[in-house]
Amino acid sequence: MARASAVQGRPGYRFDRPVIECVSMARCPSCSAEIPELSRFCLACGAALGSASEAPTVTMRPPNTPVPSSPLDEGRFPPGMVLAERYRITGRLGQGGMGEVYRTAPG
């Protein structure tokens, strides 16, 4: 048995007892495996774990979108318009969040 008299200022300090830090770990409700504190999923079986910040997902209503003034909404470029002296707009094919798509013919 090893002894040291000057360790941390305590005479007779013993080295024969290992220092064990006890950390309580949660258990998976599905497989009972130990789970680290901040895990969102079980490392053994992959089951999703609940958390304190768990809240239901709420679907937001889409913003009010303007209603076309007529069923034949032409968009930014009306049919018949010529772009770059090369493309004649024949109609709008569709529109999305990033812009509009037009059908053209040689101008």
C-alpha cells in the first residue's frame, strides 16, 4: 500500500482508494440503456427521447397573397412583348417564390 505524507498537505494521504465520480444517467424508455444527459436519441436502439423543450409544431398561416385582378393575369410581361429584340412573349407558364416563367417564340 502506497502512502505519501506531503500530498495536498495531509499526512498519511492514501492512494489505494480510486476516485470514482458517480454520474446518474437517464435510461431509455424502450430498451433501458443508459443515455447521456443531452442526448435526443438512444445510442443503443435509436428511440427518440422527449426533452423539456419539446413543443408541438404549429403550422403558420400563409401570408395574404394578392388575388389576380383577372383570370388571365399576364404577370410582368404581357403577351406580344418583345424582349432583347429576340424573344416574343406568348404567355406566362407559371410563377413561384423566385420569379415567373414565360413561353416565348422567336421575335
